[in-house]
Amino acid sequence: MRRIGDTAIAAVTVVAFGSGVWLLGTAQLSAPPQPAAAESRPDPAEERLAAPALPPSPPTRIRITSIRVDAPMTGLGLTPSGSLDAPPTGDKNLAGWYEAGTAPGEKGTAIVAGHVDNSEGPAVFYALGAVKRGATVELDRRDGSVAVFTVDAVEVYRASDFPDDTVYGAAERPELRIITCGGGYSKTTGYQGNVVVFAHLTGSR
């Protein structure tokens, strides 16, 4: 279990952000895209470019234009077992953020999560594994500002090997993690792990 701010958070469970039920009803099993190995290696030059932290303000919307994400956001808490809760499954185009932790744009590690699918089909982060290093992520904030992040790396982890410290650990600059299900899909066991996008603040407006 990892502590962010004053709240402990356990590893994200693989079943929280997609079930793959809709895949079982399709004629051809086609799991969501997975990150290419090249996207897991951060660019040292890009890593050095960081914008000053913003004051705390809850996010209201997330945009990742490279994969056509434009979604409202809701606050997330923890389940009784201590893992990150998930947005309601009924709304496919809804992302969530861990509201007891860092707000996107603040100094520290902000956590955003969303479903890869629901019973009707692909959901908000279905294409998250296709994000490329250097892509832009924008988050509208309640105070009217927009926090602009640049993607450093995209990783996929097996559920049994989810690296809490790497994903949830404290940061000295404003950073962002975006999480959904991934790691391949099996008809018998469902999604095998999680896709995680790592990004840091590079601008605001």
C-alpha cells in the first residue's frame, strides 16, 4: 500500500477498469491496443522541461487529442480493500481522479483513471495503450486554468507485478499518471494487467 498525501492507496486492481464482457460477444476477439516497447523509454531532454506547479484546483475535463479523448471527470476514492475506486461503469465517456491526493497541476503525483470498456463496448481509455511518448494531455480545472502535460512514457504491467512506488510515489514536480486495464485479454481470466501513462506538467493557460 502506497501513501499519497495523507491517504494510503493500494495497487489498482485489474478488474476495476474494464471487464471485457463485450469482447465475448464479438465475432473476433480484439483486445485494446497495448504500448510499444519504444514508448517505455523516457526522452532525457524532454524530462528536463517542466513548468512551475499550479495552485490546487480539481480537474473537470481531460483531453488527449492523439487518441480522441475528451471527457468530463469525477472524483474517486478508495474501495474497502484500499485500492483505487473506479468511475461508474454506465457512462463510457467518464474519467476519474483520486481526489484525496494531488490535483493535476499541483506539485506531486496526480492519479487519473478510467474504464477501458464496459458491457456496451469501448470506453474512455480504450485507446490509452496507443498513446505515444511526447503526446499532450490537457486537463481543464475548476479555477478556469488548463494544465498541460507531456507524456514521458507508457507502460503495461501485469496485475501481480503492479509497481506501487513507481506509479503512486511522491514527485518533486507536477506529474500525472493515467491508468486503465490492459496487458492482454483472456476469455477465462479477463484483462491481465494495467496500462499506465506517465506525464509531467509542461505548461498551463
